[in-house]
Amino acid sequence: MARKRVALLISGRGSNMPSLIAAAKDPDYPAEIILVLSNRPEAGGLHRASAEGIATAVVDHTDFGKDREAFERAVQAHLDVHRIDIVCLAGFMRLLTSSFVSRWSGRMINIHPALLPSFKGLHTHQRALEAGVKIHGATVHFVVPEVDSGPIIAQAAVPVLDDDTAEALAARVLAAELRLYPLALGLVAGGKSSIAAGGTVRNATAVLATAHLIVPGP
Ligand code: GRF
């Protein structure tokens, strides 16, 4: 089966990019990273992508004022040129219209730094600390018009420590994200994730049903 052509949409560091690029270097991985597109010209991830020999594009949302459709048409034009099959949002900080989301239904995924459906939105790590949860994490999900919703493909959990700062917790979650996102993209690109009748995802892959993460530990 031909490898799926993937675009990463970023707004900043592109923190998840290196691990996705690394995974895609394996010829058996079902996706290849073709394009990194940013809505911010200064996004650090663009340089990292260029250094890896990956095509980059900037569609600066400030050029489009409040016209989200025009911004998205410009984004779509780049996706068309590169014949993109799957879009991965990776720290992409623009809201997308429902028509763009519908166009990419089942082919656009996002990583969110919390165990959805908890802590949708921003400042997830600080909010997790304030809520006192003992387990936090990250989620990869299909994108639907409602932000940080949509069928959950895969999740990674990390412990929350008593003395955590939001920064320390963010770093622990990001380390988990770097493992989670390539795994989830591999499932989607390999046709192993399907949305079942109730709207939840079934993954045709093994799961260790006896794995526990208990916090605090023994
Ligand atoms: C990650 O925490 C990811 O979950 C979220 O954005 C963060 C990455 O942003 N969606 P960046 O790549 O460091 O700008």
C-alpha cells in the first residue's frame, strides 16, 4: 500500500515534528511527512523542517483579517499542490471552520495535551494541577468542528507529582506525546483506526489489558 502523504500544521515550535519525522524514516511506516505548514512566519518548527529536507509553507493568518474561509482556501491550495492525504495538527493555534473540517473528515487528526474529554482548551497543565488530578496526559483524536472533541484514537497517561509546576508537567506530557503521536498517525495511515457506529474509534492493534498506572505508586 502506498504510504500516506502527511502535512503537519504548526504555529510554533513544532515540538511533535521530530518524532513524526523520525518515525516516517522507517520505510515500513505507513506515512511520510511531505509538508510542514505554519500560520506564523516566525514558527521555529519551519527551520527544523527545512533542515530535514521537508517542504515548508507559510499562510500568515494576519494577511486574511477575519476572513477564515480565505485563509483556509490558501491552506488548502498548499495541501492540494502536495497531494496531501492526512493532516496532522501539531500545536496549530487557529480555529478551523466546519466546512474545512468536514472536507478533511476522518483524515485530519490533532494532539491535545490532556486526557480528553477532561481539560479541553488552553492551559491544560495548570488546570490539571489546580484540579488535583493524579494522572494527566495527552490525546490524539480525529478533528471535528467542536474544538478538542472528536473520536479519540489514542491516549498516553503520565503521573502528576505533588511538587509539579505547570512547566514540569508539560515536559512530562510532551515526552509522552512524542511516543503517542507517531503511534496514532501510524494507526490512521495504516487504516487500522476506524470510527465505529457509536462514534468511538476501534484500533486493530494489540493492547496490554493488564497495564496499570497507579499514582501514587506502592
Ligand atoms: C503540544 O503540547 C500539543 O499537545 C499541543 O501543542 C503543543 C505543541 O506546541 N497541541 P509546539 O509545537 O511546542 O508549538
